Amino acid sequence: MNRAAVLGLLLALSSALAVPAHDLSVGGWASVRATHLSIQVDAYDASRHAGPPLLQNIARLLPQVSAGVNVTCRVGTQAVTVQTDQSGHARCDLAATGAVTVNLASGEALTPDIPSLPDAPVVVVSDLDDTVLMTGGPQGRALATFLNATVSNRAAFPDIAPLYHDFAVRGLPIVYLSNSPLGLSEFLRSVLPARGLPSGPLLLRPLDWISLSASKSFKTQSLNALAADLPGQFVLIGDTDQKDPEVYAAFAGAHPGRVKGIAIRDVSGAVRRAEVLRVLANLGVPVVISPDASAFAALVR
């Protein structure tokens, strides 16, 4: 083998060795007391980072998860090591605030920007799909929307950015809570500001094939965690297409006095609207159901 061939082989080996073993997605939030991290570890997939949007989105939605991976989370001077479960997911909850780093034993690392929530009197918790971002779910177009999504074409309802900016101006922190998989966190962190939406914690669902149909449990657990760490009330915003009304009604019943209001975007028509009205009746909290999100502003006046 001549010198040029040897150099080429060494360069090829070096390039192969430089390919990371894992894709790492991190979400969560911090309060003035603690930091809560949700971590998804998947086998590295080059198509997730380059190439046609269709292949990128398939790789994000259907990753090859990495179970049994040690994950070290460091917040300020505190650190904890946990292990991913069979779905490639791990949680780190630390009674500390400050700069966040997440490291894998294989060498991958992230320094995620974890938004901090103040002890505000009111926090807005908002669903994403069919509440903020248009999916066409009620018309059966959601799968095509997800598979062909790019930062430039993932559309938001035109009424939502002005409303949420008004909330931000009033000092109301916004938390985005969605059943979208955690592997979409980087993509959605680009989409939201591109649609003119204010920043806030992005709480996405771990990829759990066993409980994939139990969409209510993730949102319920997330709301309970927020209520345990934050002292204020919540305005809960969702839509009629899935189970947001049922989740919010149960949360309001379990946490008397903690819900300032519930706003539901009507995207499903009269039958579901009537059902939602029954679900949200007699909660003792203000409720707004409308296809127009500007009506939701009445809850914080």
C-alpha cells in the first residue's frame, strides 16, 4: 500500500471515529429552587441531521433508543448520574440552579439552555399541536404535516403570537407542554421563535412505546411537577382535538385554587365542543372555549 493510500485510510478511520455514538435531546425547566431535566438518548442517526426533511423527521419520530446508558447531569456545583430506561429516557431532578451540562460516558455532551421560571403569580401552560401550531389533525392531515415539517413551513395559528407576547409583556411566564416526542426538542426550539413566539420551557414527552397511547399521563405528571415546584396559579391552554380538557379538568379538581382559568381552542366542531363543555362544567374556574385564541386574553385581565 502506497503512502497516499495509507493516508486516505487513516483519514477515513479518523472520520469514522469522530461520528458520535448517540443523539442527545434535553428539555426541562428550572425554578428558583430546583432544576428538572428530561433526557432522551438515541443511537446516532446521520439522517436526523442532514438530508431531506422527510428522512430527518422519520429519524426524529422513530429513533433507535439507547437503554442502559449512564447520564451525568450537573447543575452549578451539584451532579447526579442516572441511567436511561428501556425507552432511552432518564430524568434528573436537582435541588440546585445555575449552568446545566449533560454528559454521556461515550463522550457526547450538551450545555442546554434550560429556561428558569420565576415565582410568578400566574404561569401560562400551553399545548402546542392544534393549539399553537397548525397540524390539520382534525382533518386527518397531521401525519403528513409532521413528516414534511421544516422550520420554515411549520405553521402557527396567526392569532397566537400576539396573544402570547401580550402575556409575556404582562410578566406571565409561558411553558409549552406537548405530547410531541422529546427528540423533536431541538427542531421545535427553532420553530417557535421563527413563528414569533416568546421563549419558555419546552416539556416534551419521553418516547415510551409501552404507554404510547396514555397521552394524558405525561401531561398530568408534568402539571403535577410544575404545581409542586411553583407557588402561583396556572392558566391552562389547549384544544379540543385530543384530551387537554379532560387533563385540565382533573388537574383543577386535584389542585383547588391553583387554576386561574382554562382556555380551549375549538378545532373539532359542535359534537366535541358540547362534550368539552360538559367536562369543564362546575369546576369553579373561568373557562373559555373558542376557535379564536384572542378570546383567551379575558382570563388574565
